[in-house]
Amino acid sequence: MTYLCTDCITDHLQASGPATLRELRLYCVAQAVPYSSTLFVDAMEKLRENCVIECDDSDDNEWFWQLVDTF
């Protein structure tokens, strides 16, 4: 059975709303099959480049990732 990091990330954001990078990584560590740090980074980059997710860096203390409104 596979549950790719890309699916894991988008499912978590759809269910929970904006999340920190740490929260997304921890969720993927627990849920994604297969998982590795490289797969997680590649998934985040792919989703960002394809305009599926975006980073809200308006808070100096914490950055939150969220789904793009048009997703």
C-alpha cells in the first residue's frame, strides 16, 4: 500500500487547515508510505511549484503552509 507524501500533505491541509512545516513533516513521518526526508522535501517543492500549496510568512515567529485558494 502506498500513501505518497504529496497526498499526505494535501489531505492534512484539507482536513486541518494551515500547518507549520514541522507539523506536515511529523504527519508524513507517521502516515506516508514510503517516507524519507528526501521524498518529503521533493513533495513540498512539487506542490509549491505546481501552485497547490503556498507559504504564509506574515508572522515573523512562525510560517504556515496552506492550500492555494484555487486548489
